[in-house]
Amino acid sequence: MTFQGSNKTAGSLIHRGCQRVVDPNEDRTETFSAAGTASESTTFRALRPQRTQVTRTGGSYGAGAYRNFTVELRTSRSSTLEGYATPAGCYPTPPRQRPDCGGRTRRYQMQVRLVGRDFVVRFISRAFVFQSPDDPFTNCSLVQGQRWAGNEAPVRARVSGPRLFDRSVGRIVVGGRKSGTRGAGDAEVSSTSEYTARLTLVLVRL
């Protein structure tokens, strides 16, 4: 078995409580609104296939690889925010850190499990605990409610149970997709974002 997938998200934010200096001599400021955006595109793939065992007990199915998959994630992110929920120029004080937006490539361990009739791919730590990896960017914020690919809920890829045990079927390709919108904020800051996640698994009978 092997797999690959992608995750894309784009969001925008409005901050209605930004401050700017009107008269430096009198230390007087005024409130204004500012907007910011953030987007991220991630692709991931298993670097090598792993042998996977499929089981059937009555009407229930199970599957698991003999080893964890080493997966490479390539993430590209852009953001006009100067910090969490803070558009550029929202406050007179300049940001203390330079943005580290751009591209990142990381490798993680993942496991594949068959839950009901759905294949699910999840990150796993060295302690064999399902755990989302840390955001690889330290100063390239997403808008409120946005999630980086490593923190997105798993995509489910449904498979036909009978095909798994049909020896005349030598190769099975299953795919899953999910998409939606998220909103967050309060009276001062509000944001909205869209996301699309895809997963494709390929099983070859041995």
C-alpha cells in the first residue's frame, strides 16, 4: 500500500480595532479597520510502500501496515499578518520578528487504519501516540480558524469490503475528499477560511 494527498486553505481577516498615530506630539491615536489574508498549500506522499494486512471478522473489516509510513510533506504558505489576528500596519509598533513564510519540507511518521469501511491516515509520534505535528512556521500566521495541514482532521477514503478479498482484483485505488468553510472571531476581529483536503490510496495484491 501507498498513498498521497493534498490540503489547501485560504482565509481572510478583518480587524476593527487597529490603532494609528494621528498626532505624535500629543500622543493621540485613532481606531481604524484593516484586513489580512493567509493561504497554504500542502502535498504529502508516502516515500515507500508498506505491506498491509487486511482482516475480516463477520461483517467487520480491519487493516494495518506492518510498519509506519515515512511521509514527506511539502508546504507553501503566504500571509499578510504580522502576528496572530493582526494585519500588517494594525498597530504603530513594528513586528519584532521577520516573517518566515515560504516553503517547508518535513518528514513525519504516519499510520493507516481501516475504520469501518474507511481508510484513515493519521500522524503518529515516536511514542506511538496519534499526535499532530507542530506548525513548521514560527512567524507566518494563519487567520483565526484556519488549520495547517498537519492539524487537519483525517480524510476518509471509503473502500468496497468485498473487493479487498476478491483475488481477481489485483489493484485497488480509493480516494477521499472533504471541503468546507470555517469562521471565527468576535466584535473586534472576524475571519473566514475555506479548505479542501484530498487523499488517494493504492493497494496492490501480493
